Amino acid sequence: MKTASPGRQRGVALLALLAVAMLAVSWILVSRLNAASRASSAARRMSNAEVLSQARQALIGYVAKEVLDLSENIPGRLPCPESPNDAGTANEGRAGSTCDPTDPVNINIGRLPWRTLGLDKIVDDAAEPLWYVVSPNWVLGSATPVINSGSSGQLNVDGIGNVVAIIIAPGRALSLNPNANQIAAGCTARNQDRSDRSHVSTSLNNPNYRDYLECENASSPIDATFGTSVVDNATNLVLNDHVVYVTAADILNAIQGPVSERLQRTVAPLLSEFSGQWLAPPGRFLPYAFPFTPPENNAAKQAHCGPSPAAQQAEGLLPVALASSGQPCSSAWTDINISGTEVTNPVCTSSPSDVVTCQYTYYGYTGPGLLLFQGILGFPPSADASATITASALHASASFRRPLVASDITVTAPRNTTMTFTLTPQTNGAANLSVQLQTPGSDFCVNDPVRGLACDVLLPLHVTANTVTVTFPSLADAVVQGTQLSANVLASSPPPPPSNSYTLLNPSPNQPHYWFIQNEWYRYTYYAIAPAVTAAAASPATNPGDSGCIVVSGFPLANGSTNDKRFVLAVMGPAVTGQTRGTTALLSQYLEGQNWAPGSPRTFAYQVYAAPGNPGNDRLAACPFSVGSPPVSVCN
């Protein structure tokens, strides 16, 4: 057997040692490269997290600020992404006026509108501007959104739903070659090309989101599903997006205070003005509430009419149902009746437009008649001819109806006939009308068994028939002039001509409370009226501390007294910890603390803040209310 020479054995050993050394060096190099890669990835995430957080805060703050812009008819609405046409131009960073997933240009995925948000042009670690996705039901698009405390987001990120906006750091361009697992997860092959106008000034191409975002974030057509990770990404990089998102609750909690402030400025003063329009009871009057119904029931606006079957519902939701004829809250006149002295042939009819026409007849002596009856027969002179028309308007004290004024009632009579009337709210939710008419004179043919028969027989030689016609309309929706709005609100949204008044329940877009009705905030606004302003009022609400008032604890001293409120509007925020909402939920699942618990005297909390063991997000508007220094009443 041959054996290797000592020299050869030493050579083999040296080669083995060299191989081991090279393996060790390779391991160290790979370890250091992996560590460097991990460090680089961590640093990138840290850098992007900072700019993403800044953008997220700016977006939420911008939306909250815009709530107080009285020209914004959809408070809480999110801005659209930057229009692709503006990329790389002097207008870049400006939000598009509209966006929709199906729009050929202004889709709901685009670059962050940093200029609109009041930011500098912030970029990610790859020097790329941030990208932005918005839920279609929170922006102006193919449909006008309705945003209130019940609104939810249509997007989801990694299976988390109720997302309204996503902000993305896109990272560097990738050459995507997904494996089978990644293709199954929604990734597609693509060499991202960023030679669009945002990078190359001479380019005519708009940025394409698929050249910046990857996998679920770059679905085509656009869908609602987004993600921050994908399978096998560590070994085959196909996704380098870094993401933050904003939920509906994030926005709704941020706008809760501004919404109640806007409610105080634009709605409460109009309700307060309305309360002084009715003739009776003396002072102020507000309609009964629609019994509280969970917003999830989606009760039709026309169903928001009080009171409940048990009358005198002083708390619940605002009775915003319209007076439309034939609808559940119609206030067409019923139980119409005429009575009086010297009155014959009384009749009342109602036209298709619910205008009531009443007629009655009285007989007056001619010259020969006076000679015969009062001169020859010696009948005594008659009293004045008088008549009373009564009618009832259902729901009129359980909804915001415009009371009649004297000019609404037309009297046509051959002689001078005076008219007075009363319109009185009733505890059952109706309002009763009484119209008194009087025609002076002593020459009437009295409708008694003797003289009445004689008048009938002797017509027309001795007696002439005189017909009185009275017309009056049904009660319409309330209108107000804005006399209790602050000067700046009145100046920004003056009452429109020709009536120079606001329609309380069906406002047009240029009216200050349009946002409240249009976005159905009345579903999420609790309404409570003080004992002194109901149809059953018995106690006054004239001075602070009167028993007919509502108390609001924590009310800012600069804004008036705590114990003189005639009504309260409490904005319900999104559900807090411990609340479960649904079609059968109780009020305690929408309001917190003392705001849901009735008491005597009724006491509300002006602001209920979230605190350990005592979560809450209620915000109130109330009247009376003062602003400024020295105080100026905008709701008295």
C-alpha cells in the first residue's frame, strides 16, 4: 500500500484549512450582508413610518378643520387623490375635485394631495412622493356621499375593515416576477416604469399606480382589498410598499367636536327662532320628539314624527318629517266644524292642495223687511252675526310646522267682518285652530222658530242672503329668517330670495343647515326639550334655575349659564368600548354617562370624554348660548 509523502499530506491539510477558512469568511460576509439588509430594511421602515405618520395626522386634521367651513356641505368628506393630470406640474399636490374607481382619469388611487393638506411635498426613503387610496363612499365621485356617525369605510387592509383611507410609501421601482404562491396571493409580473410626467418633465404620461404599488395594492381593476405583506417576499421581493391606514372611527372621533360646534352655530339658533313663532302657549314652544329609534333601523325621514303613542314625548330624535299631503306626518286639517248665531248652510271643503274653504250664510232685512219686522211687528233688533270655525291639524305639535298668521286666513264677506283666531298645540301632538268671525249689525233675520221661518217664507222681498267665505291653508313646513344666527354665519349663508327665509326641514344647498339634513345627522342627534317649551308647559323657563329648564353640567362659563337650557341636541359619536349597537339597541349604547339617563330635573353633560372606566364621546349643542367677549347671544 502506498502512502502519501509528508509533503503531500501537509498540502492537503493546508487546502482543507483554506476551505474551512473560506467557508467561515463567506458565512461572516453573508451574515453581515443579511444583518446590513435587515438594518437597512428597519431603517427604511423607520424613515417611512415617520413620514407616513405625519401624512396621516395631516389628513385627519384637515378633515376635522373642514367641518367648520360652512361652504362644505359634506363635513367629514375626504379629499380625492391628486389628479394624475397635475402630476409634475405647478398644480401638483392639489386634490382632484372628484374621484371614483371607475373614472377614466381621476380614480380613487393616486398621489397624496400634500398641497391641499397643508404639507410640504414629503417623500419616502426612495425619494418618492406618498400615494393615497380613499374609500369611494367618503369622497365626491359618481355619487354624492352621505357622511354621519354611522358611516363606514369600504376598504380593508390585511383583513382589517372599515378603512376609509390608506397612505402608502411606494419605495423604489421593482421588476416583479412573482412565483406561484405570490401569483395566487394577487401579485402580477411587471417591470415598473416610472418615466411618467412626475419624473420626466417632457413625458406626456400620467403616473400609473401599478408602476408604484404592488400585489393587492395594485389590483386591476381597482378593488377594496389592500395589504402590507405577501408570501415568500423575503426570498423573492415583489412588494416594498409601506402602509398606514385611517378608519371611519378615526375620522368620526376627530370630527365629533367640530360637528357639535357646527350644530351649535347653524342648527340650534334656527330651532330657537322657530320656538317663538307660535301664538300659544305664551312664550316658546318646540314640538314633541320622535321616540328614539336606533339609527340602524334606517327609519325613513317621513317617519320622524312625534309623539309616541304615549303622548308628551319630550326626548328622542328630531321630528324632521315633512308636511307632505298623504304622508305619515301630514298636517292636513281634520274635524272641521262651523257653529254660530244667525248662521245657516255651513259647509267646509278641502281642495287637493289641502286648502280649506268654509262658507256660511246669514240673512239681513231689506228696507221693507225692517219696516215689517221691527217697525210693525215690533221684533227687537238682532245681535251681531257671529260664527266660529274649528279644525285640528294632526302632528302639528309633533313636527316643525309653520303656524298660521292672520294673512294666511282670507275672509270674503258682503259686509265688514272681523276675524280673530287661535292656534294651540295639544298634548296629543295635534294643534287646534279656532277662527272667530263677527259681522256687526242689528238688522239680521234671527234664526229662531218664528223669525227664521218668516225669513225663509218672505225671501227675497224682505230678506237678502249674505254669504261669507273663509279659506285657510294646511300648515306647511317651518321657515325662519335666521334672526338668531351669529353675524358671520348669516353673512356667509344669507336667507335666499324671494322669501328671504330658510326652509327648516328641506333646505337648499346654500342654506347653513343643509349639511345637517342632507347627511342625515338627525339620525344621530338626540333631541330633548325642557318642560317649559312643550305643548303641556306649566312651568317657566325665563331665568336660570327655573324649574322648566334643562341643566347642562360642565357648560363653559363663557357661553352662558348651565341651568337655563330650553333644549339640548346631543351628537352621538361612533360606538365606544362596551357599546354594542344594532336595530334593538337601547339609548345607553349611543349616549354615555348621564346623557342617556333621564332624571328630574333633566341633566346633561356638555362633553363626555373617554377616560379609564368611563368612556364617552358625546358632544352637545344647547340654547340659550352665547359667544364672544363681551357675550353676544346667538341662540336666545
